[in-house]
Amino acid sequence: MVKGSYDYVFIDCPPTLSWLTINAFTAADKVIVVVAPGYFELDSIVQISKTISEVRDYFNPSLQLAGFLFTMADPTVNTKTSLQLLRQTYTSSVLTTVIPRNTDLRDAHFQKRDIFSFNPKSTAALAYNKLIAELFHV
């Protein structure tokens, strides 16, 4: 079994709730739900929460929500309002770390590099380091 060979395995799924996502949830111990600013993005949390609950009921009763990760944050009213609504609605489930919108992420992806080797001092890399510390208490 592959799971026993690693401390952590991350499965990055597309934002659609397809069989790939359901299979990933079935294999997972925990789920991090990525949320971007915006009405439709916040509204989709209801559907993904329902899917997590159904996967728990039918396939993986030990599946846990690790938290909601707010990403693509920028200094706009939309971002501020979206984050405020998310924290009010899902108080204990929203991760403290917020990932900012940062062009270095796109540039790193374009060059097929991770953000840490591309620009370790970028705001995105610093935020992801903070997320790692938050999730793994390091």
C-alpha cells in the first residue's frame, strides 16, 4: 500500500466535483478546501461540504475537514467581505493563513517550478510557509 510509504500525500483536485474528487476524498484522511474571493466561490462551499458528508457516509467515515484555505486574496472590498463572511459562517474551520494573489505563483507554474525554488522571499512563498507551520505545527 502506498499510504504507508509516506508521511503526507497531497492530491490536488480540480474545482469540479467529479469522480476524481470523490475518489480522492475516499482515499484521504483530511481535506483542505481552497476558497477564492467571490459570491459563487463562497456559495460552492455548501456543495463541497455536502459531498464531503456523503463521502463520509458511503465510503470513508474517518474523512475530516482540515479547514478552508482562503486564496487569491488582494486588497479589495470583495476579498475583505468574502473572508469576513467565510470566517463568520465557518468560524472554527477557516485556516488562519491567507494566501495572497501573487504573480510569482503563475510565473513559477509557467516555469514548472515550485514557489519556494522560484522565489522563496515572495509573499506567496512566505504565506505557504506559514500554512505549512499551521497545518503541521512546525
